[in-house]
Amino acid sequence: MYNITVFTILPSYIIDMIPSLHQANVTGKTVLVRVDYNVPIDENGVITDDKRIRETLPTLEYLLSQNTKIVLMAHYGRPKGTKNLKYSLRFIAEYLPTLIKAPVQFIDDCIGETVQKTIQSAELGTIFLLENVRFYVEEESNDVEFSKQLAANGDVFVNDAFGAAHRAHSSTTGIATSFPQAKYAGLLMEKELRILKSVTEQPKKPFVAIIGGSKISGKIDVIENLMNICDTIIIGGGMMFTFLRTFGHSTGTSLVEEDKIELAQQLIFKAKEKGVQLLLPIDVRTSPDFSNSFEPTIVECCDIAENQMGLDIGPKTEQLFADEIKNAGTILWNGPMGVFEFLNYEHGTKEIAKAIVSATTNGAISVIGGGDSAAAIHQFGLEKGVTHVSTGGGATLEYLEGKVLPGVYALLS
């Protein structure tokens, strides 16, 4: 038997204790700001979604209004501790001036005397972007000396990188120890935490959570935790097949975590015990293989052929889920309903996104929990129709699991 742990949502007093940027006296100072500019680009190096950059503009504009120098720290990709120019942040430094009226200077390193002198010699009102902090292996190991070297670049530390708040790295946590009386949450960080707090602690009822994605193993704690506050949990994506197997349904070659079938059974039982409705798909779109090469075949969930795999929910399921969503007071969506990257299998995810927008128009509070859900709603051009699209993927997930995020806690200690 699996031991299902009962979690509690991150207590509100922790969020309420975080020092706000508006409490800081930053006039005339050099402010180190950790941002999350790990944005998607196409094959030509063009940014396809600049949301993570745009969402930091209120923080940058506020700091400029306070007559400061701004030093931005960020990571991009996974260079694995080596200086790989494929992952250079120079393209961000070239893009940022199109969004903000201030000079932006790129520095091709993030630590050292040359970096410090460049910053010190500049005028107030200048924005610097340091090179990728992950060019140093010490970043991800949260090295003490590297953290101190990063801290030497400024007088005040501001963490506005909610998307990296679940990482205990030098630029998110280690650096904070060098600023015992001068570390603050940026305006984006505050916004993300405030919205997640309101949704998880004081949701407008009924509260409907939509959980998708490929594997149940990555969402166990989220599902457990949401059972304490949700009225309905909708299950889609690849993980639905592990749940369907608990009822003896044939799943063909669909993704199934065989070692999690018993756990799925326990989650179904736990939902009933708590009076939470757990909605599973009743039909799916299938394909002979994992590709966009075939037109979908729509089948009932119990009738998936041995040589077929489910890649999306079906039309009956879309209607079932949409009917539940339209009556929601609060909606939380984390994870797509199918392989939305394939044109032939985006329909389920798109219809759920449209249902969320419709419910929002009718007064529901809707939060898109970052990651693939954020990518999907951006792909469909529906971002403006929901209440909030989080810039966090893993950070949002860990918050929903009830975990204290290292990058947030570091601002308190």
C-alpha cells in the first residue's frame, strides 16, 4: 500500500511576512534583481513568448522611478556550468529596450572586479543585464563564495523570479544571506504569491481544478493537496490512462505508469472519502503512434485498441469537462489535456481553454498554473481571457503541493 501523505497549503503568514519592495529605501542605490528570463525562442532565435520579461516591467519601472541602478541576474537554458554562447543572455539585452525606456547594457560575465567597476562607473537610471549565471557550476550548487561574489554587484537584493523560486541556487537563495536587512520581493513575486494564496485559501466556490500532463507521478502531491480545498478535480493528459486502468479499461499503447495504478486507486478512494468529485475522461482521440501523422480516431475510453495510443481527450469528454467548468467560481488549470503541440491533438486542450475563458467572462476567477498550460493558452491566443497566467511552472506546482519555496523563504531568514 502507498502511504498517502496529507499536506497543507503554504501558510498565509509566511507570505504576509515577506518584505515588499515598496518598503525599501532604494533611492540612489544599486539594486540586484533576480529575474526569470528563460523564455522560449524559435529556430531563428526569435522570442516566441515574452511574458516572463513583460511581467517584470512594473518592478523595473518602479526602481527607475526611485533613481537607482538596476543589475539584472538571470539564467537561460542548461549550459551545465560552462560558458556556452548558445545560452548567452545577450539577445535579452537587445530585446529589453523595446519594452522599457532606459539604457540597457549587457555585461558578458556575472562576477568579478571588471563587472563591479563597470556597474560603479555608470550613471543612475542604467539597467545592466549580467551574463547567464548558470555559466558557473557554482550557481546550481548554491556555492557560498559564488553567492558572495554575486552580492558584491549591488547594495540591495530583490527577487522577482517567481519561476525560479523553487530552486535553491546562489542567485535565488545563497545571495540573500549577504543582505540581512536589504532583501525584498519584487512586484511580480508579490503578485504571484498573492494570487496563489487567494486561490488556495479563500477560493470562490465551487472550486474546480483541472490537472493534466503526462504522468501522475509528477502531480501526486498536487492532487492530494487540492482535495483539501477543491469541489471537483478534472483529470486529463497522459496521466488519465493510469487512472483509467484502475477500472480495468484497455489503454492500448497509451502512456501508463504501471507502478502507480494502485496509487491512482487510492486517490480515487480518497476523493470519495472527502466528498470531492474526481472527473475522468469518457472518450479519447487515438493514433497508431506518437506523431501528428494520422487523423485522430475517437473511441470510448474502455475500447482503445492494442495498437493505438491516446493522445487527447475526446469530444464527449470536452463537453463533460466544459459543463463542470462553466459553473465554477474558481478555476485552477495545471497541465494540458493532450499533446497540444500536435495540430491533430490540440482540440481537447483548446476546448478546455475556451471553456475557462467563457467561465471567466461569467465571473469566475481563473488561474493558469504556468508551464505547459501557459504555453497552450498562449498558443491559442486566449491569455487575455483569464484572470492570471502564472510565470512559474515548477514553482507553481511546488506551491500547490504545499511546499515552502526556497527563493521565497530566503527573503525571510
